[in-house]
Amino acid sequence: MEFKKLELQEEDNRIKRLITSGRLKKSIIYILAGAFLGFIFTYFAEGRDVSQLASKEILSNVFTGAFIGFFITNSPCARGRC
């Protein structure tokens, strides 16, 4: 009876794989773009100078835009699992 020799390769650290993955980079780019667009939306929708806007309004729209950017890249449909 012959057996094939099993060659095991050591896997990288999970955190290292996550950091170097293309999906994380894409997610970060989309989150930042969404946050920027949320800020721009607040600025143009209110029609006032940035110094006159309440920080609560700005942060609300920035976080909403960041969440939408995160959802676009990490939703099941974005991964082809619809």
C-alpha cells in the first residue's frame, strides 16, 4: 500500500491576511467615500456655511454615508450570494 506524502504549509496570521486582503482596502475606500459624500450632502442640503451647521447634523450624515459605503462592499449581494 502506497501513501502520498501530505505537504502542509503554514498559514499566515488571520489579522495579517485581513489587512493585506483587497476586500478590506475596498471597504475602507468605500467607507471614506460614503462619509465624504454624507458631509457634502449636509453642506449643500442646508445651504449654510460649515461653521453654522450643528456638529450633530454633520456627524449623523457622515456616519450614514459611511454605513452605506460599508454596506455596499460587504452586503451578501456584493459577494455574489444573492
